[in-house]
Amino acid sequence: MAGSGSERARSSGGARSGRGSRVPAPNLPVARVLVDVSPHHLDRPFDYLIPQKFDSAAVPGCRVRVRFNGRLLDGFLLDRMAESDYAGRLAWLQRVVSSEPVLAGGTLELVRSVARRYAGTLSDVVSLAIPPRHAGVENEAVPTPPTPPQRPAETLWGRYGHGTAFLEAVHDGKSARAVWQALPGEEWATRLAELAATAAAAGRGAVLVVPDQRDLEKLAKACADVLGEERVVALASELGPAERYRRWLAAHRGNVPVVVGTRAAMFAPVARPGLMVVWDDGDELHSYPRTPYPHVRDVLTHRAHAAGAALLVGGFARTAEAQLLVESGWASELVASRSEVRTRAPRITALGEDDIQLARDPDARAARVPAVAFEAARNALRGGAPVLVQVPRRGYVPALACAQCRERARCRHCGGPLAVPGETERGTAGEVACRWCGNTDAGFRCDNCGAAKLRAIVIGAGRTAEELGRAFSGVTVRTSGGGNVLDRVAPGPSLVVSTPGAEPDVAGGYGAALLLDARALLSRPDLRAGEQALRLWFAAAAKVRSAGDGGRVVVLADSSFSQVQALVRWDPSWYAAVELAGRAELGFPPAKRVASVDGSGQAVSGLLGRVELPPEGEVLGPVPLGEEDEEGVAERERALLRVDRGKGRALADALWSAQREHARNGGESVRVRLDPLELI
């Protein structure tokens, strides 16, 4: 990756004599600087001379300003040396912006490791790991670090096999690694707060990462309750620049032992790291959408291994990647007994699970809300409990087709898909309009057959709420999703129509949950469709009361599907093992390491010609993506590169070297991603 040899920045201004002369620092006068430039062929440190006036301020890890190729650019001082192995004249360090060592020690090593794993540049990873500086915050008085908290006297980790042993290992500073299968209805935020408090009580730091803001608020509150507000900070993109840097500095300086946050917090520095946690690692929000596209689970796994800290990968469901950690022996399982699971889980019903159900309702498989779902909802409402209705799509009717030939309805102006938006909380329908350009189309005519009538392909949450409001007259209907996400709903009879991931909490749990349009989730055109569908179902079903308290979940999918069987038995580990075996057979992650290369046909071919794969590596494609570049000229293509998992580092190194040569020779830009989620 980044070259270890010194390089001279392309700049004028060496040592001068006479008036205005600059004298090098007396000790270690050469600064090795990471300049803020992105191209791979410049991904290496450059050597500069340190003026004597900056001798005390220029510490490893600090922010500096240097001249590079005639421009004044930001950079980080990585190291100081007695001399450079470059024979020419070195440029001068122009300024020390701040003496705060923000890129040193473990943070620098983490940045280098992530850049190498994902074939990215140091500068790209640094921009993700270190927030922009705020001078006023750096000059604020540094508070006295709080005393370590008391270790939680009682926890419920004993309900899980090896749970108590894992808790002891965290307290003793051991590098325990586990995959946690949370029980239905588990107060997962409180359990994680207990783990963080256990690490902090032993004088060690903890980093806990969750997918979204709702989960972060829940976890931050739980940690504040268990540890005290002064011992935890929450990092999220919603914070302003000053507050975000203030909280980051508090962790960096060792003033708080516990950091919770969304994906940006995976790089958060803590003193004496003792615990790394990722909750719900299957959520796509854990993958950073900026180059080099790191994933929270992988980064925290590396951090735990490098620091000798404990690692916990938790969730109601389980990914194939987490299953690989278990099957390889690298991590153990924290799973409750089957009797405990049966006691805590709701009763789950699928379509066609027995002949009696089909005899009572022969059209159950064809109906959107069959009799068994209505029965479950009515019983819950009669019992005074709310009912959760999960719908895969928001809006009113988000997809339309010709009623005669079933051809997808397209806008006559731009060719975009036509839909019926919902305009009110109850989902009142608007006019037929294009989802791309917004133009209405009241006089639709099918281009294929000329018919004027439309039919719904997919029913959205708004339309569902309207239909259920008519079916259950007198019952309050609420919607949650899109720009109107509810955090909580009051106990009592009501219908809550929600999109996946936006389900509000309710004290005591829901009386029933209806998982509608399950086939829409299962039929997504990617290999993760089944895994993602099951993850969303488990998350919704976990909010329902236990079967002993009358809780019931109806999933509107055929009982023969393996995902449905895993949900009915509440056995996510079984499905994760099946999924992992299928990935291994198909040759996709995590069984294999796969990289995608996107760009114009010429750019992709140019890069592939420079990649030196391991002997067993293979190239799939390139194939057209059906997309044009920003100027609408060249069609974009994609190629996949695949190697055995043990050769993953070699693949990343080969791609980094190829990108360096590609950029050095003026090649067009390409996008390189390792193990991209949208492909698998």
C-alpha cells in the first residue's frame, strides 16, 4: 500500500539563506506527511523539512499545511526522522494547524489496515475516520475524566449459553469473540449497556455501533442509565461540526470510556479498547457509501483482533458472515436454550401450514390479507392490544401496470414508472404520476396494447392503511415510514401500518403482527433477498408478545420456504448455515472474496489489464449495466473478480497496484468495491 520510502513533494521553496531564511528543527527535522490527495499513484507519504519555529508543535499525528504541486494542501504529520533518503531538495512545512495528535498510534494503524483491506487510499479512509477540525472546541477546557463506573451487580446474560463467561471475559480484558442471538422481546440496548459498563468498570473502553438514529437513541439512553451520562458519548452524522468534534475529542483524549454511534463511530478512538460491538450487522446501513466502502462488522472485527479486545456481533437474525465466524471457530455462540426461546417467542403462522387452514380459506394463498390474518388481528384488538402490519413498500400504489396486458405502466414524458402517491397520513390517493419526473398522466394509454385501464402491481403502506381502516371500522390506524417514523405508540387497540425498519415500540408488546406481501421481499433480484427478508421479519416479530401472553405473528408466505421455516421455529442460526452453504456453492462472499469494478467499457478493460490476480482467481464479465455516465455518452460496465477467501489480501493488493498504474497512466475513473452488498 502506501510507500515506505520517502518522496519529495513537487513544490518550490527549499532552504534559503539571508533575510527571511528558515532554519531546520535541531532534532528530527524531516517530517513524513500524508497529503490530502486521492489518486492511488499519490497514495504515499511525502517528506518535508520542519522549520525550527515548528519544532515543538510538529508532533506525530498532528494536522499540517504543505505545498504540493504548487497548491497549499492539508495533511497529517505521520512521523519525524533525522534525515530523508531523497537526494534532492525538500520543501518546507508551511504550517502546523494543530498540535492535537489525531492520526497517531492505533488510529493510524487502523486507517492503514482498512485502506489495505478495501484497496483504498489512506486519505480516503482518514476522511472517514477523523472529523473536520473545529478550533474553538480544541481550545475548550478539558474536563476531568470520570471515575470508572460500578460493575453491574445483576444482568440477564445468564439466560444465554456462555453469556456469563463472556461477561467475565470482558471484565478481565480477554479477547473473547461471540455471535449473540437475542431472544424475542429482548431489551437488547440494556444488555449492550451492561457489557459496556462491565468493560468500563475494568478501566477499558468500548465502541458500540448500531445501524440508524432510532437504535442509537435507544442505546445511548440505556448506556446513560447504566453508566451515567458523563461516561458515554454518541456519535452520529446528524450532529453539527462543533459538537461532533467535541465528542470525538472526548473519546480521543480518554475523557469518556464508551462511544456509541452509527457507522462513522466504527473508527472512534477509545483509551485501552476492551470491547467492540456491532448490532444488527445485516443492515445495509452498516456499509459506508463512500470510497473505499468499509463495513462496520469487518472494521470492528479487525480492531478487536489488533487490540486484543472482545468482540460481539449481535442481532435477532444472523448473517452468513456471522455464521462463518462461528463455523470457523473464531467466535462462539451466545444462544438461549430452545425451551427459553419457545417461552419467549410468539406463535407464528404461515400460509398452508396445515390442511385445516386451507379448508377454511381455500383462497388463502391468493388473498393479500387472508382469513387467518384477519382472525389474528381481531383477537388482538379484542384483547386491547395494538396490531403491527408490516408492508414492504411505502406510498399508496407505488407500482402500476396495464390492466389488460400486464405491461409495466410508463410515463409518456420520460419513461419512468407510474404510481399513485399517498398524500395524507391515512394514505388518501393522489393522481397517477411519474415517480421520476412527477408529471401526472390522467389519460394513460398502454404503449403495448392501447388499453386505458391500470392495475396495481404493489400495494403501499398508505393504501394498506386505508383498506384496513375500512375493514376495522372504529379502530385507530397509524402509519410509520418514510418521513413520518413513529418511535412509540400507546398501548391499546390500534392498527400500526409500518414499512420494514420503521416499526414503533409499544409497552408490553404488540398483540399480533401481520407480515404482508412477503413474496415482494423474497423476490428481490439479489442473493441477500432471503437473508434480508428474514432479518426484517425477526425484527418485527420480536416486538410481539410471547405465545403464552397471546402474541401471534402471521407471515403471508408459503410455509415451504426455508426463510418461513426459520421464522416459524425461531431458528436464525439454522437459516444462516443454509445461506452460508449456498454462498459457498455459488462462490460468493463470505465463502469467497469478490470485487466489483465499475466504469466505462474502456476504463474497466484498462484496469483489468493491469490486475495480477492469484493463480486461482477468475474474472466474470465485464457486462453492461444499462447506465450512462453523467454526460450520457458511454455505457457503464461492471466486471467481478473472485478469489478464495484466503487470498483476499492478495486481491486487495492487486487492485490497489492496478489502480495506481491506471491513474498514473491517465486512465478514466473507475469504482472498485470489495464484497459489495448490492451484488450479493
